[in-house]
Amino acid sequence: MKYKKIIGVIGLIAIVAISLSLYACEKQTPVEPKENKTAEPTGPVAELGDLAEVDFTLRLMNGTVVDTTDRELAEEAGLDQYKVGTQKMILGQSGKVKGFDEAIVGVELGETETKVIPPSQKVYEIQMNKTKKLHRFQPLNRKQAFKRSNFKEIFGKYPAERDVVFNFDRFPWKYRILNVSDDYVIGEMVVKQEERYQLPGMPWNSTVFEVYTDVVTFYHDPSEGQLIDTEFGKANITTTGKYVFINYMPVRGELLSKSASVGGVTVTKEFKIVEVTDKDFTIRQWGILEDKALELTVTLKNLTKNVKEIKPDKVKEKITTVSQ
């Protein structure tokens, strides 16, 4: 009986202890999680139109330095063209890769930030067949219109009807002037059947097959097995009765230069052969940054506000901060 009383007392004490513990838990004030707030800037921040003085390093996402104000980094990366020391630029008109200026927007004076600049254009690739087929007969318009305003610049003399002019640096044949108006001069090829000419863009001679009033037909006549230089590297020539086959010999990793006229200005772009198969090959535009994601680390050294009004670029919304 004595033992039962002791056990009963112990049980009562345990129940009281548990009750007090639960009461204490109910009365405890819950701890709210801390918010991760970005500190508000205490000084001026960069905006488009400001004159900013910055030190920076621009890298590919694999860490390769492509531009910097740091001499040591530039020399280690083997950069040929770079400016050493703090650079001044109006944000929005720096002339750097698209998105560079917008990445500096929001940086506080005296602070250093690292941001990712997204690609501003797609990767430009062209897939080419390793064999190009040309018909051996090629018709060309016999008549050509020249602007009267630059006729003398081309041919070295003013136009006159029935006159014969030439510029063998630009045209393989002579032209006879048929008509002169206020704006244009109409010239006609002076060629004869069986004469041979190297047509523009062709690395071989072609024979005049037929001469008509408005059209001259040429017959391509390259040597069988002839090795030629093309815009895609070396190629050899094979022929049949009707066709000429240009068989390209692409080398993976080879750099190519292609020129194009943009607004009357000749622009040369570099391409790289990135893939070669039995039937085709792929070239990709090379040496540009606009098709790559970039990492910019920038320190804002000085700032002059509102130097010029610049409209914001859409790319600004895509730029992300990766560290501060």
C-alpha cells in the first residue's frame, strides 16, 4: 500500500511538470524569420545619360578576359587592343558590347558589382553543301545602266552616245554607249563569239557562246581537277557536259573572311568552320561578343549626373546581378 502511494505521488508530479511545459510553450512568442533585404544605396547611382568613370573587366562565362582596364589582366589574356586605367563614358553611348552600359545602371558610386550581360543576338551559323553545281551555260544581260552622276568617276570621261568606254579593273569587257539621259547612261557589252573572259566572281575563263540583242551566253570552261581558292577555303573542280562542280575542301577550325556591302560600306566578317561531315560543313560567325553571355565586374569611380538624355534599352531588364 505504501508503494502504491509513492507511485501515485510520482505520477502526479510528472503530470504537473508536463502541463507546465505545455503552458510555457503556448505562452512563448513565435520567432519571425528575418527578411533578406538589399541595403538601400546611400549615395548616387549610375543611370543612362550619366558620365561615368569606371574600372572594369569583361569576361566570357568560362572566365576568359575579353576587355579590361587592368593592364596585368590584359597582358595575361593576350589582348591586342585595350585601354589601361579608369575609362570615362556616357552611359548609353560607350560603344561597348550591347548591354554593357545597361549593366552599369544601378551601381552605386564607389561600389563594385558583378553582373551577367545576356546575348543580344542569336548565334549565326550557315550549313553548306560540300559540292556546288553550276550550269556550264550562263546568260548575262548585255545592256547595263550606269548612274550619270558617277559615270566619269568609273570610266574617266563624260558619257557620249556611240562612244566606247572601259574600266578593266571593274569590268572584263568594253561598253558601247547607246543612250544618255539626265539620270542614267545605257551601255552595251562589246563582245564577240568565241572570245574568252574571266567573269566576275569566277576563278576561270569562260567563252562567249552566243551574242543576242539583250543577252550574252557564256560557256564555263575550267580545267578538270583545277584547284581554286574560294570564300570557304580550297576546292577542286570536276566537270560534265552540262555542269561544273565545285568540290569544297573545308578544314575544321579554319577561319574564313566574308565581305558584304552594308549601306555602301564594305564590312568584313569572320567565320569559323565548326563542323565537317561527308556531305556538308557548318560555318559560324566568329570574333563577336554579341552572341555570348558575358560577365562584367565594374567599379564606379566617379559620376556626373544627367550629361545627356538617353532612352533606356530593353536589354536592361534582362541583366542580373551575380555578386555585390
